[in-house]
Amino acid sequence: MSKTTFDAQSITNSLRAAKHQPRKRFGQNFLHDRSVIREIVESIRLERDDNLIEIGPGMGALTEPLLAEVNAMTVVELDRDLADSLRIRIGANSHPNFEIIKNNAMHVDYRELYSDERGKLRVVGNLPYNISTPILFHLLSYADVIEDMHFMLQKEVVERITADVGSKTYGRLSVIMQYHCHTDYLLTVPRGAFNPPPKVTSAVFRLTPHIIKPVVAEDEEYFALVVRETFNHRRKTLRAIFKKSTLLPTLSEDDFAACAIDPQARPETLSVKDFVNLSNQARKVEG
């Protein structure tokens, strides 16, 4: 297997050789810091027979060290220029079980990549920051065939996803992601680790879908609506939110008591379990 050294200059040289300019519409910032790459790969803790999927391999900085850890790997790359040169650039011709899917990550049916023989998916990637949330929600719809997900996003988004109840960063994204997955903040990545450097600091985190959810909403779409609407008015009390919102029913003192929630509380003080109980009760009131 050929070896490629990824640093700032080699990334720049590769881009020039391929006549490729990083595309803002694809959110392209290429990782080059070898120590960061090593930390990311080590944090994933891969096994040789893992069913590994990488979203957005770009110049392949993560792809080659990941590929060295597994017997088979699939990458999803929207930029066809990068996808066409990826196999040659990382020496992947020596890997018979290396597959490149030229497609938008939002359009991929990840269930087709799962099989009893290959096992559940282990998904990794440096997601385009401008569309990261839609991709995460798309992947959650395949949670039953995903073992875990390791992604790099802007630090503030990762802090929101992994936030504890009651913290300033705790919000809609925290509740929804933690309803579906166990979340772990893994490491911070400085801007200088990329070429070109992004405007924000990044971070790597892990999502592990719950095999059995600790709490289950009776209507998950309605649960998501309650979470969204309450955090849209996070400075107000729950009593005021449910009284004034046109999308939510007015809840009585008895309704709040039935789910053991203080009507004077604000959204950021509610746990995932509280939100499930609140949405179940509100659904009953709506009939």
C-alpha cells in the first residue's frame, strides 16, 4: 500500500496537481495535521472486520489511515473530481474492498450498505458544516443499522449536541440527539489543522444510537415539535409557552403535575425524559 504524507504543503500541492480549488458550496476544508488525524483514528477504536463508511473523504487525509485499520471501506463523496482521483491518490487500487459512492450524503440509502454478514455501519466523516444538521437527522433515520458515528463539526455545534441539561448550550439539538443516541465530546481541533483554515474551531464527537431508547415518546414527530417550539421561546416559562403557542395546546396545572414538571420552569431545565413526558401529556390534551 502506498503511503501519503498529509501536511499543509502536500495538500496544497495535491490540489494544484489535480487543478482542484476547495469549493465553498461543498464546505471544503481539508484536514492535514497528522497528529490530529492520528488522534481521530485512535478515538474511533476500529476492528478489522468493521463495516466502515466515510462521508466526505475529500483529499483522503483520514481515508488512508482508516483504510489501514479495516478489511473493507466505503466512502461517499459528492465532489466528482475528488472522487475520481481518490482511488489513485491514496493507493486504494491495492484494496479490493474499497468502494466509492459518488453521491450526496443526503441521498444515500445507508440501509443498502448494511448486511448481516458485514454488520452494522460505523460512520465517520468531516461533514460540510453548512449542512451538517440535515445530514445528522438523515442518518438518525437509519439508526437501527448504525453502530456508531464519529464526526467533526464546528466546536459550538458539538458543544450543543453533547450539552448537559441546564447548561447554556443545552437546546433543541441536545435533546433530539440525546433522545436517539449517547453523545461523547472527544477532542478539539484547531483551525490550523485544515487547508484552507475554516473560520471556526472544530471538534470531534461520537454518537452511539440507543439499541433500546431509555425513554420513548408516544409520537416522535410530535415530541420533536414540542422540543422545537419550547426552545423557540426558551426565555419564557413552560406555562407561557404552552399558553401562547399556536402549535401547542394550553396545559393546565393538572397537566403539568401529571408529568411532574414545574410550569414555571424554562426549557433548558428539562431533561430528555421530561420532554418525552411533556410531549406525551400535550398529545393527550390535543386528543
